[in-house]
Amino acid sequence: MKTIAKTDVKPIRILILELVKEGIATHTNEIVLNIQGLRRGVKPHSVRARLSEAVLKRELRRLKEGVYDIYREVEINSVVDYPQRGPWGDSQYRGNFSGFLVRDLFFQLKQKSVLDVFEGSGTTKDFFNGLKRAKEVTVDYVGLDLKKGFDVVSDKIEGKYDLIIAHFPYFNIIKYSENATDLSNCDDYSTFIRNIELAMRNIHSALADDGTIAVVIGDVRRNGRYYAIFNDIINMSVGVLRSVVIKKQNNCRSTGMNYRKNKYLIPIAHEYVLLFSKN
Ligand SMILES: C[S@@+](CC[C@H](N)C(=O)[O-])C[C@H]1O[C@@H](n2cnc3c(N)ncnc32)[C@H](O)[C@@H]1O
């Protein structure tokens, strides 16, 4: 049996916290070795089973003070990277974003009502439900999506919101449905951009006076040509541009391009978060 020197040993509590927060898989082995060091003869599978049970029964939430607090306020600058997506939304939903982005936007802007017009797998919704449970902070949240029967290009948005999150489809790279009004079904770039502009105007009309639109958008390449969608959105002159944040893309699937064939084909590994105010 492998043993670890006492000096290398991180406290079990820290290992568990890091495992839960960062999902560092190797920690499970370290936790097993730690526990075996304390109680000889304990079987690795028993430790793993108890860990999983504790996670499922949410017992580990009691440890959250200190290191493990995914709802803590973090200051950001204009470059963000979220290697972990957190427990919110569905990691299998293609093109989903990390709930840590929602957290950081929320704490940066501190707005009271939030609309996600492209709710997708519900990352934003889950984040605000969790924030209420963990910190007793209540935000009025509304989620829309074509999947829920709402077309952001042609259906009027009811009400006014302080923060509107718009995580647009990545042109036609990921198809979300067979629906003809699905933005991801638009194969012609100028039609796609025209529809985005209509969507942006619709979103802007639902923005409260002191509100913010947070657009999350990636650029694309088609037949070797680079389409800077973020630039086209800025040039629509919808709202006043207040901030541009570069967000590193993680876990995106390869586009199948042969990057060695063309010297300009540097793989795109970033996207943008654009913040617009009303006036
Ligand atoms: C990039 S995904 C959003 C993912 C989401 N942020 C998440 O974490 O799961 C884009 C979403 O746009 C939706 N969509 C596409 N066309 C739409 C339209 N015309 N109106 C409203 N939603 C649309 C798709 O159904 C998809 O869920």
C-alpha cells in the first residue's frame, strides 16, 4: 500500500473542499490515503462511497465557510477564465457557459432583477436559486428561450429588467433545434447579424433605465474567413458600450478544421462579454 509522508499531507478538510470546489479528481486518492493513514484497513471504495453520499446529502455544505464558498464575491478584470463551470446548468448542453461568469457579473453589477433571454440549460436560473439558498440573496429572475416558445427576434419582451444576459448562439456552429426561427439555423451571415440586431433592439427595449445588457458572444471562422461577431454587435449602436471582457473558452469541441493547412488559422480560444448600459 502506498503511504504519504506526514509533511506532504494536506488536512483532509482542505482536500475535500478543493475536491468539491475545483473537482480535482486526484484528491480522492489523497483523501483515501489520508484516511487509511488514520484508520488502517479502511477500504478505498468505502471512503469513496461515503464521500459521494456526503456530497449528495449536501453535508459538505457545512464546510463551506472558509475555502469552499462558490457564492463568494470575487473581483474581476477584463480577462476571465473559468476552467470549472460549477454545479449550475447542464454541462452536456452544448455551448453552455460557466455559472461563475453569472456570479461575477452579478457581484460586479449588483442588480435586482435579471432576465436571461437564452436560458438554455438554466445555468443562470440555477445560480440565482443557489444564491438564495446559500446567502439568502433574492433576485427576481426570468428565463426565456426558444425552447420555452419565446423568440427573441420577434416576440416582445414583457417587463423591465436591471440585468439582461444574452448568450447568443455561436452563429450556426451548434444547432439547437430544427426550428426555422432558431438563430443557430441561420446559415447566411448577414441574415444572422440582421436577426441579432433585431434581438438586441428588443432586449434594449426591456432594459430598466439604470440597467445593463451583458452579451456573451464568440467569433467564428467560415471557409477560412474570420467573422468578428462582437465587432458587428458593437457597431449596431444599441445602448452604450461600457466594458469588454475577454473570456477564455474552455472545453469547446474542435471545429474539425485542419489548422496546419493555413497560416492564419489560429484556433479561437476566447469569447467576449460586452456590457452595455441603456444611455
Ligand atoms: C449559447 S446557448 C445558451 C446557453 C446557456 N447560457 C447555458 O448555460 O445553458 C443559446 C440558446 O439560444 C437559444 N435560441 C436560439 N435561437 C433563439 C431565438 N430566436 N429566440 C430565443 N432563444 C433562441 C437556443 O435554444 C439556446 O438555448
